[in-house]
Amino acid sequence: MKKKLMSIALAAVMSVGLLAGCGSSSSATSSTDVSTKEAVSSEAGSAATTASSSGVFDASKYKTKKDKSEWTIAVVTKDNTAAWFKRMKIGVDKFGKENSINVIQKGPANADAASQVEVVDQMIDQGVDAICVVPIDPGALESSLKRAMDAGIVVVSHEASNLKNTLFDIEAFTADAFGAAIMDELAKAMGEEGKYGEMVAYTTSTTHMEYANAQLKQQKAKYPKMQLINGEKIPTAESEESMDTAYQRAKEVLKANPDLKGFTGVASTDCPGIAKAVEELGLDVHVVGVGTPNEFKPYMKKGTIDTLLLWDPELSGYVMCKLASDILAGEDIGDGDGYNAGIDGYESMSLNKGTNRTLIGNAELVITPDTVDNYDF
């Protein structure tokens, strides 16, 4: 099955935008408190002058003279209470420990764009050296991230192929390939015919919408006997990064469409909420989507969720920090093509030049009820 996904990735046009994924409410967590850092160091100020005069998108201009023991790399997530971002924090903390670098992971108290902007602004004002961000709404962050780069702060993103103010966006694979793979798994479960629905967290979530659109594109190309409900409007429903909301919205859709045979979800909160609604209503609806194995396992064991597709957020958190660290250290990143993060699936990343420089790995995972016990996160 994994080979199947990889073949899709190789065949897909490298038009990217990736990954998605996940989350809901939050509390701030950190490996070291950054509240003691002074506003913005004089070095950051001089770096800002250099970066501005030579181009803020030139990664080589962000080399710092500070010892790495003095660096702070901040990872700003959609939230920190969801299983997805708890898993990401393992990778973030691992990187910091292995490299003796101060790293923190912080998310907004509420998984909404305005709250995330506040967290990013806090990190800028505290004078961090790098910000790695997983945006809820890339557009909402543009002004703050421009301010960060103008101040000489390294910015690296994930799940944001349309974010302008970032040095690099890191993705585990192409959105087209991943969305097509989700549809292939759903079509297999549905016997390649019948009506289905699609759920995303927010329509402002770049990768979620890219996955959803890629699903429809694949369905129309390969599975003509399948039909996306509501006149093919994407998405069918929004979960707002909440499992409870996913459950409520799914129940509404299922009641309004009693002949529905399939449902996909691309936020980690979506499929558990959909599956709960399916079981409560006693329906035979196939569910396929993105999330974490431990949250999906109960539903997969009962046959409510057919397939789980994902990338490991522990690895994506680690890779963001590694790239930010290499830029601060003055490593020759160039345009990023071929970048090696030294992690499985991210050893030789390909470059897609679109709205930003998106670095694409080969780090997909496809999990079935027979293999879900092999994963513990």
C-alpha cells in the first residue's frame, strides 16, 4: 500500500502545498522559559539591517555570531493539546536535547488564527532567533512574519505552501499525491461507487483545501461512479480543529444524506468525530483520513475507520528545527533543493518554487486496521 502511495507521489505534478493536519485547543509548553530573554538583541538588529539591504529571503544573511547555546528556536503550533502537536513536541524537544539548543513549542489557547498571531508576536518581541510555524491561516500571519524576518529572525513553516513570508516551507509530500491517495483508499473501501463527503478544519487552511481538491480531482479522473455531495462543493463541512465540532457537523451531514457511503477528513480531529457520528447513527459509512494512530485505533478495530494516512509530526517538528538551526549556523542551504535533514523521509528533499520555496520530502505513512498496533502515538 505504501508503494502505491509513493508511486502516486512520483507521478504527481510537483505543484505542492502540504500537509495538514491537525489539532485543537491548547496550553503553552516549553523546554525552557523564554520570558527571561531580552527584547531583541543588538545583534538581531544588525542582522535585520543586513537582511533588509540584501533581501530578507536570502537564507545566507541569517547567519548569527552567537554561540548555539544562546539561540532560542520557537515552534508555534495550531495548539498544543491535540495528540498531533503533542507528538510534534517530542521531535522538537529531541532536537533541542541532541544539539544543546534552547527550543520551545507554544500554541494559542484557542485554535484560531487571531490567537496564533498573538503567540507569534510574543515570540518576536521576546527576541527569539528562529520561528517555525504551522499556520492556522497563513494569510493572517503574513504581517507578523514579515516583521520577524525584517528583525533578522529565521522563519520556517510547515503546511503552508502559499505563505509568502517564510524562508522555506517544509512538507512531507505533495498535496496532490496525498489527496489522490486518500481518494484511492476511500474508493477501495466504497467499491468505487456511491456518494461521499469531505471535511477540513477551515477553508483558510491551505493544505487541507489542497488535499480536499486533490481528492475530488482524483475521483473525477478515476472513479466516475462516485459523487461528492452538495454539488461538489468543497468542503462538505468544517471541523474548526475540534473533534466535538467534527462530530456535530458530521451528524448533520449524515442525517441530511442517508445514502452517504463515504466520508474523508484531513484534520486530525475530523475522522474520530465523523466515526463517532457514524456509530451513533448506526450507519454503514466508510471513513478515511488523517490523524494519529492511537486516536484512530478504537474506530479502526471496530471497522468504522478504514484507513489512516499521515506523516509523523515528531519528524516534521524535528526537521523544521534542523533547517532553522542550519540557517542560523550559516550552513550552505542555497535554494534548498536536495536539502538533507538527516531524518528518514527527509534525506534529499526536492524543491518546488511557487509562492514560496517549498521543500518536499517522501515521508508518507498508510496505516490499516492490521497495522495500527505497530504505532504508539
